[in-house]
Amino acid sequence: MLDPLSITAAIATANTAFNGIKRAFQVGKDIQGMSNDLSKWMSAASDIENAQKRAKNPSLLTKLTRRGSIEQEAVEALTAKKKLEEQRYELQQFIKFTHGTHAWNELLKMEGDIRKRRQKEIYDRQIFKQKVITIVALTIVLIGGLFILGLFVYGLMQLDQGNIG
């Protein structure tokens, strides 16, 4: 469910976590000491990337109920993506410099695990919820349309009966 507010919230979370990571590096903490901030940053990065994917292929209901413009959403997503790329590069440099390439590779594996877990736990549930809402909305529209059609046919039958008599 992409909207500028969710992207803004995710990038704010990523920025806060990233600033915590930078402070931890400055005072010489090891990676384990900043695992909470790393996890928050990776989760926010995953949320932003998921939002970008969903923006490229929005559901019918999302298209119909969109509050902002497509251009606004695209700019928000692109800005967030570029910010994350900068942070990822800086994080890579910190980790490789202080802990070596092996630590960076471990971090990438951890990030992949977080993405997979979030896909199962959060994003798949969001997609299911979106599908259910779409099906319910379409069912209501269909029933309403059939009801109106029934009233129209009933009215025509009443008119026809009045003209015969």
C-alpha cells in the first residue's frame, strides 16, 4: 500500500537507524552492538523497496482510490531509493573499513534473510488483505448494479403492463 506517508515514515525510520549506526561506529562499537539499528535500517529499506514494487503494479482498488498523483508517488519513491543507496554505500564503507569484507558479506546475508521474513510476515499479508478488499468492493458494486438493473426491468414491466390495460 504505497502512499507518500508510508514512504516518509520508512525513510524517517531508516534515517534514525542509520544515524544510530554512524554514532556507534564513531565510538567504536562492534557490529553486534549496533544490531538493533542495523535491523531497523534493513527493515525500513525492505519496506521502501516493497512499496516501490507495489507502486509499479498497483491493484485496481488502489488505482481507483488513489489520493495523490502517480508522479508524486514516483518522486517520493525515487527520493527514498536514492537516499537508501547513499546510506548503503556509506554503511558498506564503514563495515569494510572497520570489520572487513567478510563482515559486509554477512550483513548482506542478514539483510536477505530480513527481506524474506518480511515478505512472508508482512507483505504477503498486505497483498492478501488488498485482494480481499478488492473482491468485497467488486462484489458490492456488482450486487448494487444488479439491484439497479432489477429495478429498471421491474419499472419497464410496470410501464408495459400499464400500456396494455
